[in-house]
Amino acid sequence: MSESFLERLSRFTPDAGRVDRDKLLFDTGRASARPDRGWIALATALAVTQALSLVLLWPHATPPGTGTPIRVADAPSVDPGQLSLPNTALLLARHRLESEPEDRPDTGTFVESGPSLRAYGSPPPSILN
């Protein structure tokens, strides 16, 4: 071992044909950053549940004619003689309202005349400057 280590090392020349420096660094960086599969699985599960909720809760319109039909012939008929007292009172009140305007009694005014009501009072003069 008469030669020194530095002299032996200086005789070596790199071979540029076999080693691609950029590819080696890229592959090393990719291998060092392992994907966290837990977060990927969680994000996928949340996306699937949101899509499933959207499908299940979407309002479905029923096409016309698919509901239960209502037969008019089965509807109960009302005999005017079977009307109870409150119903006849309502019919009489309706008849009075539909009568001629001359037959209606004078009801007077519903709102008294005067200043209009306001939600807030007038602002103080110091603000109006």
C-alpha cells in the first residue's frame, strides 16, 4: 500500500453513460415519500357516502297517473236538509254579504283618522346636523 488513498482515487473517472443523476435523485425522492393510505381510504369513503346520500335523498317525482285514483262517484253527497245550525248560519251570513249594497248596514270607519303610526320616533335634532 505504497500509494496513498488520494492518488488512487484521482485515477478514477466517472462514466456518464450508466448513471443518470437526475433520474437517480427523482427515484430517491419518490421512494422516500410513501403515500399515507389511511387518508386516501378516508377521503374515498367520505366521497362514496356523500354520493350515496345524494342518490338516496334526491326527491323522486311520481309520474302523473301513478297515484291512487279518487272516484267522484264514491264522494259523499250532502243533503241541504242535513245541514247543521252553524252551516245554515254561515249560509245566511254569506247571503247577507252578497246582497245589494243598499241593504248592508253602515259599519262606520275601521281606522280612525289621525297621524300615521311609525315604528320609530323622529330622530333627535343633533343627528340631523
